[in-house]
Amino acid sequence: MNLEDLKQQFHEHVKDLQNQITHRMQTLDKDLKLIEDQWVRNDHLGNPGGGGITRAFEGSVFENAGVNTSCVFGKIDPQFAKVLKGSGDEMWAAGISLIIHPINPRVPTVHANFRMIQQGDKFWFGGGADLTPYYPHEEDFQYFHNVWKKACAPFSCYDDMKKQCDEYFVNFHRAGEMRGIGGIFFDHFNTGDTPSDFEMVKHLSNHFIECYFPIVEKRLKEAWTPEDEDFMLHRHGRYVEFNLLHDRGTHFGLKTNGRTDSILISLPKRTKFTYKYAPPIGSVHEKMMSYYFPKAW
């Protein structure tokens, strides 16, 4: 099978996954409102450069969410091209990117993306999934990581991808505090066996639904306190800091003339900043802070 066939198959796969995730969200949240926006873009020279499908959600379980797919191509800014690890100033990229922010602070936020990128004569895969909880339900954290251990087992890649995730989703300006409790992450993945790499990424992406929605079902009716909500909103602030300051995907999308609203859909609807914020000493939220650093799950 040639590369062009694999690229087409990958694009079709992420669109199918987008539909599956949308259906699961609609099943869990009967009040869920969906805005679907099919958009197109021009490349760096103003020529047609592909586009995507943005799905923005708001409901009574999911406060705001985005489940987006895209397939973009064409010329890119030569200066930005130097930053990537390919060759030349033409690129092709397809993928799914999602972020789900719940209303209930006992339900974690989740993020995932899976992508295939070509620049010149080089191409690679990337992606992963990570969890940002706001309440110390440790059994949920273990469940999330165990799903990814199982998914990674045929490829013996969990330890490496977990380490990459622990090292990537970090607010370095806040003493190494992670955005959440990690998961898996990989980038510029290319073993030289492209069909095998393709199957691995497809296999991993198919485990997203299993890793997250059972946790939602378990916690969505759990009562929460004003203190829980306050803590969540402050952690939303940390989420914003990471996405705007450090996230390479945000920068990639903006610098390749991506859809700004589709890129920034990752930001939470509500957030809170307080000077020198710290949760009360001895609270469950202080305990939760201890989980935002690498741990063996």
C-alpha cells in the first residue's frame, strides 16, 4: 500500500472516530447542543489548502467541548518550515483533536489527538491522550492509565509514551507542575515501517472512548461542593496557561493558517485566577495538588 492510500485511510479513520465520540457524548448528555462547522483554508500562498470539521458542544454534563477533524495541505511559511522536522515548505496533515470540559468537578477534563503529518519527503505520526482531574479519585486515575497500558501492550510502548506525556504536559513556569495526571504522548513517530505505524496509531486511537467515558458515567451524578468548583476553575486557569504558553499543537495550528476558533476551542468556558492561589491546607484539593507530578500507575 502506498503512502497516498494510507493518508486517505487515516483521514477517513479520524472522521469515523469523530462520529463515534459524538454519538457517545450525545448518549451521556441529553441536553447536548452541537454546532458543526465545516471550514476551508488557504495555504501560505493563498491557494486552496484543505479544511476540516469542527464540532463544538455545550450541555448539562459537558460544559464545553470540541471534537475536531482536519486535513490540510499546501505551502507553509518558510520560517515555520525550518522549525518542523521535515523538508521543504509544503506539508500535509490530517488528524483528530478533542477536548472535553465537564460541568461537575468530580468528572475529569480529557484531551486527545491523533495525527499524521508529511513535510516534503518526510512523514510521521503523533498524538496521545491525557487526563486532568479535579478530585482525588485515585481509582479513576489507575483505570485511565490501565486502559492505555492495555492498548500499548502489543507495541511495548506504554512506558516510553507515558514518560513523554509526563515531560510534555507541564507548566514549566510553575515548578514542573503537570497539567493533569498524564497519559500517553508521542510525536515524530516513524519506525520506517509505515503500515505498521499506521496500524499502531489507529489501534491506540480506538481506545479513547474506553479510557474516558466510563469515568464520566461513574461520576456524572456525584454531588459536588462550591469548594470543588472553585478548585476546578483555578485548575482551568492552569489549563489555559499550558495551552497558550507551551502547547505545540496550538502554535502549529496558528502558524499554518489554521482555524483560530477551532484551535482555541480547547480552552475552558469558565476559569479563575487568584494571586498566589493555593487550596486550603488539609483539604482534598491540597491532596489533589500532589497528583500533578509524575507517578507510577
